[in-house]
Amino acid sequence: MSENNSDKPKWYFQTWSLVVSFLCVGPFMLPLVWTNPRFSKNVKIVISIAVLFFTYLVSMLFFKSLTSINSYYQLLNTQ
């Protein structure tokens, strides 16, 4: 085989793969970021902070929606 294949990054280190894995599994994709040889340590830290912050925001929205749904169900049960 040619040596060009060894220069090409693995499919799981490509940017599209990281985006898809983030959309599918969220913060569980961080090991792929930290093992990616293309990213510097500073980039890995920034990506990790952004992913964790976004995960926190989505979690807070989820719990707020659960609280709202619970209050609606309690209102329906009292009627």
C-alpha cells in the first residue's frame, strides 16, 4: 500500500466524526478529543470546557422542563 494512507487521519479523528459523536453521545466523546493528535493541549482544554458548559446548559433546561411538566400534572390531578 502507499504511504499516503498513513498520513491521513483515522476517521474517528476527523472533525465531522467529532461533531456527530458530540450530537449523539454528548460529553462521552471527550476521550476522542483528548486522544486526537491534531489538537494542541490548549485546543483540547477549550473544546472540553465548551462541551461541558453546553452539557450543563442542556441538563438545566431538561430539569426545568421536567419541573414544569410535573407542575402541570399536579394541576391536572387537583381538578
